[in-house]
Amino acid sequence: MSPAVRVITLSLDGRDISARGDQTILQVARENNLYVPTLCHLTGLSRVGACRLCLVEVKGVNKLLPACLTRVEEGMEVTLHSERLSKYRRMILELLFAERNHVCAVCVSNGHCELQNLSQTLEMNHVHFPYRYPRLAVDGSHDRFVVDHNRCILCTRCVRVCDEIEGAHTWDVLGRGVNAQVITDLNQPWGSSDTCTGCGKCIHVCPTGALVEKGKSVQEMSKQRQFLPYLTLMRERRW
């Protein structure tokens, strides 16, 4: 039997809250209905801190910390929302828009995109950085699915769900920085993959519609993410 987890008290935006010592700031915030923006985080998958939208201020710490990776501590004083945080979060969104080809007015995911929803929630209405306009491929070689690298934000949800839930590890990331992109197997066309099971879990977790099912619009595809916590729990019990 695992040892008892210590219960601590911390402050979130001036509100005293009790939490378990093994929880992250994001977990505690969501348990108490306190909003923290995220894109890469998804309950049931491992935490990677890729998008940095959940950055928070912790009293006594000079740098901003990712709420999804930072464990709570006794007496911790956390600021979830401030003008400084809003500025950084909007800047991160602007960089995501500028890096690929996200033009909402002509995008098939318009109205059904987490990136677009967050930009509206955080009141990001201008991009101050120069657009890169990369010419990225659209891989439609799979019988059922399509990947459009122009709409990918490298959240790695597809990589993690394929590895941790499906156990196939078809997806991975190739390259670094602005040259990084998700790939199947050893950078071969999706339709040539020897590992893809065709389960479609990567489609259900994609936040922007970079992964879609052929013959269906993003609006028509129902996102089925409730399976993640359950399958993760079953996998942990089995092993």
C-alpha cells in the first residue's frame, strides 16, 4: 500500500485551498474551478509543458512556472491571472499563429479549434510577429485520415496518446525549433506506416484539426476524449 499523501494548504489568486502534496498547480486549480489556459495538456496523458500557456507566478520565484508541471508546496502563493501573465500568454498565441498557416477565416476548423477559442478568450486579436508562411505538406496517403502540417501546433497530444494509450508509438517529432514537425514511423507517409492501428485516437485529441478523418468536416467529428482517464487507469492497474 502506498504511503499516505500529505495534505497541504496553498493560495491561488488569494484564495486559501487545501490540496494533496502530489498534485500540480493545474490539477488543484481545475479541482477548484479556477481557469488556467492550456493547449498541450490533456487529462489521461503525460505532462510535457510544451505550450507554456499555463505559466503562473509563484511568490518568491523570479521566473514564471508551468502550472501543469509544478507540484504544489505548503504555503505556496500562486497568481493564476495578472497583466504580466496575460501579456505572455497572448505573445505565445501570437507565435503559434505566426509559425504555421493559421488563417481562421479560410480554415476548415473555423469555430471548432482550441487555438482559435483560446485567442478569443485571451483577447488576442493581432499578431505582431512576422508570419513565416511555410509551405508544409498535407499527407492524405492513409485510407481514413489526413494530416495537415500547416495547422499543427506541436502539442504532441497525438504522439502521447498513440504511445501511452494505444501502445503503437506511430507518431513522433522530427527536427527542432521552427523546423520541428510530427512524423509517422521513420518519416514515411502515414499510409505506409507499419505500426498505425487505425484506431483514430490521435484524431480525437488534436486541438486544431491538423488531424482529420476523410469525408468529414471538423464539425462532424465528435471528439471522444473521455476514454483517456479510464484507459490510463486500467493500464496503470494492469502494470
